[in-house]
Amino acid sequence: MFCAAGIYNIVWGLSAVYDPQWLFRFSGLPPLNHPQVFACLGMVVGLYGIIYFEVARIPERGWLLAAVGLLGKLLGPLGLTWLIWRGTWPARTIVLCATNDLIWWLPFSLYLHDTWPVFVKDVRRAERQR
């Protein structure tokens, strides 16, 4: 699952860098004056892909990385909901969170739930070694 998330994020990031105006065309928003900002978002999303590959490589040590990933996947939709509710962005922009965030909530949450005991044990071991 984290390999899939890694591939998805890297592909999405590269596509956002290649065409930073796609969301604005799709949703009917005016084009960005500085599309480099959206391209930068693509770069960050792509870098998360590398992090997800690391979770896939060593799943017993990926709890914190996955938790940060899930937190971003929770905060992004909250921000977008605020923008849509205020009428700043059209509802069609939900595609951004539907594909980048919502589809990953369940698998990330299940992973975090299942690996919580390992994470706690590692934290306690590290504390004893200090």
C-alpha cells in the first residue's frame, strides 16, 4: 500500500510540476499568475512519495512518517472545505483532496492502528537507552 502511495505521490508531483495550471483549468478558477507555487506543491507531494517508499521498505519503523502523512491528508481537506464553504474555491476542486487525501485515509489509519504497539515499544526502548 505504501509503495502504491509512493508511486502515486511521485507521479502526481511530477504532473503538477509539468502542468501547474491543470486544477485551475479543470475547476474554472482563473489561472495562477505564479504557477510556480502549484509546481512547488507538486514537488512537496512528490517528496512525500519518497517517504512512503521508506515506510514500505521498513514498515516496522514507519509509524511516525505515516502519521505525518495522514495528518497532512486530514488537514488538506479541512482547508479545502473552508475554501469551498466560504465560496473562495468552487466545489469541483474537491478532486484535489479526493485523489490526494481521502482515498488514503483508511489504509494509512489501519497501518497506524496496527503498528502503534511497535512504535510505543520502540519509543520506550529509546528512552531506557538514554
